[in-house]
Amino acid sequence: MSVAEIDANRNSSSPLAGSKVGRNTAVVNIDLARPEHVADIACLAALVWRAHYPGIISHEQIDYMLAKMYDLDVLRREMIAGITYLRALEGDRLLGFAAYGPEKEEIKLHKIYVDPQHQRRRIGTALIEDVERACAGRTLVLTVNKRNHQAITAYQKHGFVIRDAIVIDIGRGFVMDDYVMAKTVKAVAV
């Protein structure tokens, strides 16, 4: 099966495709990302990481993690492997994205980022709500750097609680020193 066929199958069966959220006078469309969107996702990730993570992790670790996690081939392989990427769009402009997928009996929110110029417009909330709809009653988990107090507070406001603390060696002398946060999501009646 080709990448296009995999994406077509995923897009046609997703309850998320085309959902809209209007908040703070902005209309944001939440849509499924496809392989042709990975360059925009990688660019937005770099923008967000370089604006947000200095002071939390070193510039060297930021560069290393961006290269490791947002290489275009890595993003494409994740999509093929079943990680769903959502895009938050205003017109055709990418304002945010989220990535999630199954992990054992749970759903893991791997990534969620919003353009710094468009934060506090509930775009992150819209993305989280769409991911929650896909959980179908399963627990939603994520990891967050222990020093990322802004994100921890935001996740707590959305009902996530700290479940564990982990340290993962990611190579080149860098570690991810994270909390695992979790939220039990109720199944939504259709």
C-alpha cells in the first residue's frame, strides 16, 4: 500500500477531518495532515521550539531534538506507522499541530504545538479536544519536560494529572527529564 493509499484510508474514516472551531473571532479548521504537509509542520516546530525551550533545555539540545524528531523522513515514517497528525489551519496558514497514536491500551499525544503569535486563542484546546474524540474512552497520555511549567499548567487545566516521572537518554549526552501525564477520556456517544 502506498503512502497516498494509507493516508486516503485514514482520512476517509476519521471523525476529525474538517472539524471547525471558532474561538476569539478566529475560525480554525482542524484537518488531517498528509505527507505533503510535513515541511510546514517541521518549520512550525522549529519556530515554537526556538521561541519556547531556551531556558528549559540548552540550544544544543533543541537543535539535536529538532533534527531527530522533525526530519521530514521521520515525520513521513511516523504517518505511515499510524501516528495521526492534525493541523490547525486559518485559511491555508498552519497555526498549530498535534500528533497522536496508540500506545499499548492508551493513546499517546506525541506532539502539540501552536505558533507563539497565535497562542491564547484556544487553538491548543481545539487540537486536544479533537484528539480526545479519537480516544474512544481510552486514557490519553503525554510526556512533558519537568521544567516546562507553562505546558504542565495548561495540561492540568485540561484534566491531565502527573502519573510518573521519567528520564530517558536520547543520545549525545542529552536526556529527556519528563513527567508522564494522563487523562481518562470518556467515550463520546455518537
